[in-house]
Amino acid sequence: MNSRERVFRAIEFAGPDRIPTMHSWLEGAMLRHREKLQDLFRRYPSDFGSSDHSLPQAQWHGAQHEKEYTDEWGIRWKERYDGIQGQPKGHPLEDWSALEHYVMPSTPPLSGEQVEERKAKVALNKQTFYQIGEVGCFFERLQWLRGYESLLIDLAEGRPEIALFADRLLKYNLAVVEYNLLVGVDALSFSDDWGTQERLMIRPALWREFFKPRYKKMFDLVHAAGKHVYFHSDGMILEIVPDLIEIGVNILNPQFSCMDLKALAALTRGKVCISTDLDRQYVLPFGTPEQVREYVRQVVETLWHPRGGLIARGEIGPDVPLENAEAMFQAFAEFGVYRN
């Protein structure tokens, strides 16, 4: 079977020949390792289309420095290292008095030359590969625009401004979903880090009241077009995993190093495909290749389902040795074969 069929079968528990492979890296890793990382990706190809392995122009310094810029949302960022996302330091909605005059970036076009070019590229890749389109953040975007502490206070107090603005942002995200559906992708990717190392950032009841119905509107639009929902979230999120499954997440990418994998397996096996997030806090950056291999074996054994439900993924950051990245791909190839 080709890569596209393999991914569909894994997501839908329809019996792939092996666990499909997904490349995941931070730009800082490409800046540090450059051609050697590109070569590794060529030797262990992805089953997903449109992976950009082009070399960034900047050099990896691995030393602290400061760089500030303001993005198209009006959020001021400060970066300390090349190729690693920095921290928001200026929030355009820090004072709610700015809400009346705040203007979001333009939504993607639904017609025109740009759309037709993207359609053609997606259609070409879909002959062999599974295609994922990006929607991005919702909760995190609210944080960056308002400020983390202020946002949590707004949610706790039930301030009307946050509900009004959340619906504006929801409308924007729905337009991004519509654009990606128009160009023909197979899945839409959403990303919000909901957990600390130990628990959810807000009360689960508040999450269910405020965020769950808004996510459902986005996911429903994806499913109405017959596409899949991919959802990434760092942190300890076990409390809301059943909710995410209920509202239609098809592929879940949770942070493994924050949770008990057996507990995760009990909640998800046979219900949702897991895109693995190998331990990037300890094992991938600081383990030996032998420890990486054994860890991958344990992950596959714990989350295994005889009909699929796994995607082989581990994020390669600039702190991950290339030999550990290669050990990860080798182990997935070794342990990820389905034998009927």
C-alpha cells in the first residue's frame, strides 16, 4: 500500500501494513544539523505530504541572544535562540478598551490564483501522501492577545469581553478551516497546549463550558466535509481526553512525558489514533540510542492496537542528538510492523 492508504488505515483502524511515519522537527534542529538531518529524513521518509526540508538561511548559534518583533496580530515577541519560538511580551488586548478598534489579520482567500495553486499542489501530493492543513491555535491565541494571567482571570470571572472576543476568533478560525477544506486537504490540524506538567490549566468544568462547544463547531465543519481532525496538546490533559474524543478528534497528539501511558491507552485504545509524542524532555535529548530504542518499544507495546491507531512521531529539537533521532526511526521501523 502507498503512504496515503497507510495513514488512512491507521487513523480509521482499518489494518495498515505498518505504523505510518511523520517527520516533526523544530527549525533550530535544522539550523544546527542542516544537511545531516535532511539526509536522515530522506533515509526514513514520511508518509505525510509537503514536509519542508529546506535549509533555513540563519545559522544555529546555540547561544543566548535577544530578538524582538511584532507579528501580524500585533503581538510582540522576544526570542532568545534561533529557530525556537520565543515568548509573547506585548499583548494588543492587554486592556479591553482596545477591543473596539482591534483588527484581526485578513482571513485566507476562498478564490483566486493563490487558492488554485494550493489546490493543484495538494492534489498532486494526494496521489501518494496524506495531506494535513493547519488551523493553529485558539486558547493560545487568546493568551498571546490578552496575556496569560489576564485571560485566566477573565475566564474565572466570566467577563463578557472574553466571550465576545472568543467568538470573533472562532469565526476567524472557521474561515481558515473553510480555506483548507476548499484546497482539498485530508485533515485539519489544531494545536493548543492545555496542561501544565501536573494538571489542566483551568477547571475541567470551565473547559467544558467555554471551550468545548467552540472546538466542536470547528471540528463539526471538518467532519461535514468528510475530513479528519488532528489535535495537539502539551501537558497533563487526561481529564479532557474523553471530551476531545466525544467532539470528534480523530488523531490526538498528547505530550507523553507528562502522563501515564497506560492510563492514556485505557482512554484511547480503539477510539482515537495516537500520533506519538516521544519523551522530548528526557529520553530523546538525554538518553542513549539504546534507551531511545527501548522507550519506543515500550510506547508501541503500550498503545498497540491490532487494527492500527498509531502514527510514529517524535519531535526533533536542537538538543536531540542525531544518533537518537536515527535510533527513534529505526525502532519504529522494527517494532511498528503489523503481522496478520
